Amino acid sequence: MTANLDLALVGNGQVGFLVDAEARVVWGCLPRFDGDTIFCALLDTPAPGSERGVWAVELVDLVRSEQSYDANTAVLVTRLHDRQGGAIEVVDCAPRFVQHGRVFHPMALLRQLRPLSGSPRVTVRLRPVWNHGALPAETTVGSSHVRYVGPGLTLRLTTDASLTAVVEERAFLLDRELSFLLGPDETLVGGVAETGRRLIEETRAYWRDWVRRLAIPFEWQPAVIRAAITLQQNAFDDTGAIIAALTTSIPEAPASGRNWDYRYCWLRDSYFVVDALNRLNATDTMERYLGYILNVVAGSSELTLQPVYRINGDAALAEEQVASLPGYRGMGPVRVGNDAWRQLQHDVYGSAILAATHVFFDERLSRRGDVALFERLEPLGRRAAEVFDQPDAGLWELRGRAAVHTFSSVMCWAACDRLAKIAARLGLPAREQRWRAEADRIARFINEHCWSERRGSFVSTADGDALDASLLLLADLNFVAAGDPRFVATVEAIGRELKRGDFVFRYVEEDDFGAPQNAFVICSFWYVDALAAIGRRDEARALFLRLLGHRNAHGLLAEHLDTVTGEAWGNFVQTYSMVGLISSAIRLSVPWDAVV
């Protein structure tokens, strides 16, 4: 079977699993998002029958399948049909619900199998691996469970199915409902069948209640709800971090070498994520994410703030290549860790302050900003004021060269601008004046060096000549007004030069890996927002509708899209892409009373 990204996400804020259309778990890291790739079939290209890192439920003589989420939940239902008219249903659930006053989200996946018609025969193949595919599990069998033992982690499968059939991978007649609970090596209290039913029902109820509390637009509600649930599934509850994507090393384009590990938390994403969560009224998730960011800031010295951190807040993410996995469709390398943590990316100071600004102005939040927190943010502003005109790797994390990037300079401006606004909010006029002067100084540099009279647009680097999609954010960041002729001209230039069909490239010049082949999904949503901002709303709505058509069967988006075929590439599910969908939908939707 050729790997593809027409996958469903089943997760709970501790772990996440990707399930293909035939009910095969092909991806899952344990004991948390950035852990070992216990299920790694997505990055493997085995000979038939030798798959590893997979949990398959194989229906004998399979002819077709159907798959969907239970409405407004993260519970997945797959129906498989055989040639003789037999059919089964597979329900996948990563338990999540409130228990004893807090959210219960164990490192576990529950799979329930039930016959629907005929005399279906199935084979269950559970093949976890350790050390990123290098080590098969050692297996021991108990009275009603199987233990899978690997370095540093032991998993227990509790089931009411035949253990012989599971361990020996024998086909059997599915004539009753069966439950399979894979999780920590702990004895299950109670029967697995009744426990399984309870976990699924409570998880369904949790997600439906969570969705009811969202503030969503009138139009495109199913798309926004699925994006919101996905965002919540990618949030690591324990620390508040939100990962960029569930996977590592899905190439941005075929054989491009652009294979990165995205299972970490980028500070740059923080502003966009917090803004989307705020618009959705998902304040609990937003507060936890803000707490993560503020903890990172508190633990950083005045002169250092890196672009990406582990989900536990650790700074080091040493990058290495994994020899044990060939990669997605054989397109290596497979990387674990991300050396972007070593890069200078000056936009991070603005990202952190933009996100933190919410705690000073949002009256709904339980933790409110005060003078002490403001003083903790000021060193970031001082750093921004020092580096705004210095070369860095930029938003797109170029590894081979540095430049003074316009977006980085604008984000440094935003850091000082928001500190001035916070100082005014706190009644600190002298500090307001100081930070306003710093913001004005940076703005003068940007206007003098990042606007090209020859091009008639803003450009991606100081005194440069090229464009990049981050310039679409200048009005959103309030650096320029949406009606400013310079911004309008920049949006039009990007439409001419970076747009291919319905998709906007982040840039088109060659970088360390050659010219980009596929479009970065969120850039197209930025373009939609910019079109709406400059008054081309009908065009923006039409393009947004077409972009929705490029989601996979479950409403999910990867990082990149092939501009010709529309095929998804890059790490999946991409938080940035789902945030872009949410933000554009909220901006473009008409109010209900304008239609009804």
C-alpha cells in the first residue's frame, strides 16, 4: 500500500495516532507527542507481510471501506466490507474526559471491533517497535493481556479477544463485539468490554460539550469545528505546549530533502495560535498555552530566546538522522530533533510578546498581567530593539544564509509597540514613551530599507528585491493600515509573483535545497485574509471555498500542497494550516442574521 496523508487523527492531548482508511494505525509516538515512534509504518516501505510499527485490523477479502468521525468528536469510526457481504465496524478512541475535577487523558488507544453483517473474518496485527523502528518489542502473555516490552517503555494490551489469535496473528471469525485497550503496563480494574464502552461514551460526551462552548462563525461550521478539535488534540495538556505537527520527516515535496521534525512547539506560531483560540473562545487551552510561553520566557536569559522548544520546555533539540527507517515512500532522511533551535530568528521576541499581550487585555482570563509580568517581558523588548536590523535565519528558517528579514524587523517593531500599549494599560507613562520611541525608530528603518520604490512593494529583506508571503501579515500586525497603498500594492505583487493557481508559495527563489516545489498551506490563507482586508472580499471568499476543497476526507490539512495535483505533502496534521483555516473562516463569514 502506498503511503498517503488521507489519514484521520485520534488523540487526547497526551498522545496522537494517525489511522488510514483501512483502520491501520500507521503513526503514533509514546509516551507523548515527541516520544519514540512506536507506530512508524508511515515512514516505512516494507515488503508485503513484513510491516512494522503498525496496528492493523485486516478484514479477509476486503473490498471497500468507509470512515468518518462521530459528529463533533475525535472518535473515529471505520466500516470495512468484504466480498461476501460481511462487514465490521472499528471504533478508535483516545480517551479524554473530566474525571475527579480534571481532564483524564491517558497514554492509551482504545479500539472496539464489532460485526455488522455476514460472517466476517479478521486478523489483528499489533506490531509496536522501539528506537524509531530499530527494535521489535519483546512479547509476554498474561491471562487477559499481552505485554510489549521495549527500552524505557512497556505497553499492555488488555482485550477480550483470543490472545493466541492476537499474538500469532491468526484470522478469526468476528461474531461479537471485542475491545482492545493499549496503554501503560497497569492492571485494568473492571472488564475490558464495559470499560471500553464507558470510555468511548464519556469521550464522545466530552468533545460534544467542548464544541458547544466554542464561538464559531455562522458559515463553514463543520470545517471550523474539525479544525478546532484538531488544534485541541495537538495541545499537550500537561504543559500547555501546542505542537506544530504530529509527525516528523514527511517531505515538503517529493525527494526534496526538506524532511523536518515538527513535533515541538514554535514560539513563532504562538501569536497565530493564541489569536485563533481567542476568537474561538477556547480560553482554557489559550491560558495553558500562554502559561507555557511565559514559562519559557521566564527561563530564558535576557539575550537568548530560541524559535522552538520541546513540549516540556527544554531548549535542546539536537537533530539526528535515523537509519532504521527509509522514510515516507522511501524518501529519506528521517530526522529526530530539529536544529532550528540553534538558529537566530529575531521574530521570536515579537511572537512571545504578542502572545503575552492577551493577559493584559483579555478580561476573561484567570491570570491577569501586572507590572511584574510586564517587567519580565521588557528584556525581550530590549533585545528586539538591539537586533531588528541584524541578519537572521528568518521566518522560513534558512539554514545556509542569513539576511535582515523584513518580517523579523516588523516583529521586533511589534514587540516594542505592544510593550508601549501594555505600559499605557498599566498606567506607566514614562515606559510607554520609551517603548513608543523604540517602535518608531524600528518603523523608520523598515520604511526606509524594506520598501522598494523600484518594485513598488515591500520586499522580504532590507534593501533587497524579492518577495515572500510573510509580507501579507503587515496589516494584521498593525504595522500598516489595510488601506495603505503600499500594502495594497504588496498584496497585488504577491498575487502576481508567488501565486500558482489557488496556492501561494512562501517564496520562489532557490534556497539551500533548491527552488520550492510545493505551496506552504497557511500562506494561501494569509492571502485570503489580505484580499479581504484590501476590499476584495468576494474574491477572498471564492478562494477560501476552493482551499477548503483541498482538505483530506476528514477535513485535515498538511503543511504543503502540490499546486498541480492538490496532493498533501509535509508534516501532518499541521497546526499552522488549521489555524489559518479558522482565522479566515471567522474573518469571512457573514453573521447569521444577514442570511436568515
